[in-house]
Amino acid sequence: MWVIKDDTHNLCYSWDSANQQPNMEAHMARIDEVKTIMAHLEDDMDKFYNKGNKAAGTRARKHLQDLKNLAQVIRKEIQAKKNAG
């Protein structure tokens, strides 16, 4: 088993080498991370659109990019599991 630490989002992903798949803990951590990113995104979108805070717009764009990247990781894991049978 190996572990990847993501300092950007304070997450830790682990891989179950026996099954060649990320373990359930890693899947749940990713779901929690999606929720966290969405909460930050909501706050910054409100600040940008309703309060005119331009820096919040920049942060919102970063959150959206983080969400896109995380979604891609999840998509690849799902596809790998599907292909494994």
C-alpha cells in the first residue's frame, strides 16, 4: 500500500496494492474534498457577484480548476474499475 499526501487540500490518498485500486477511505476523502471545494466556491462566488470582490473571483476560478482536476481523477478511477470487470 502506498500513500499520496496532497498538501494543497490536506488530503491523504492511499492505494491498496493487493487489489490495484484506491481503497474506500481514499474514495470517501475525494467526496469530502469535492464538498469542501464546493463550499469554498459558493462563498467566493457570493463575494464576487454580490459584493464586487475581484479577488474572490480569482479564488472562485481556482476552486473550479481544482474541482475539474479532482473530477478527472475520480473519472479515471471509475473507468479503471469498470474496465477491470
